[in-house]
Amino acid sequence: MRRALLIALVFGVTACGAPEAGVVTGKKYEKPYTWVEFTQVGTVQVPVFHDEPEQFKLRISDGEDEGWVSVPAFTWERKRVGDDYP
């Protein structure tokens, strides 16, 4: 029973994601941002700053699967919805 559950989880996780090739169905730009996490050091809360870079993403569909793919800025600028990817 446990083995079957483990196999189902492994294949379920690896089956998810964007196809390697298909048609661009969407575009998304995520601007860079900083977020703060507080960590306990002794009796003091210390802020830890995390910088996240900008991201350029294309939504790809192959007719069966669909998902987001991170791409370089020049690819994001060049591709339009309806274009073939890659």
C-alpha cells in the first residue's frame, strides 16, 4: 500500500509542469522584489532580506498539457501569444 502511494506521488509530481514544445498561450512578467524573513538569534529577532530577480514567463500548451516556462528576456519580448515554442 505504501509503495503504491509513493509511486503515485512520484509520478504525479514528475508528470506536472509545462510541455517542452507547443503554442504560447500567455505571457507573464514578474518584477524584482525583496521580502523579509525574521530569524530568532538568541533572544533577538534578526531580519534577513531576500532579493528575488525579475522573471519572464511564457505559458505553453501542447494540446494536452499546459504550464509556465521561465525564459530569457529576449525570448519573452520576441514571442507573441499564438507563436510556436520554442
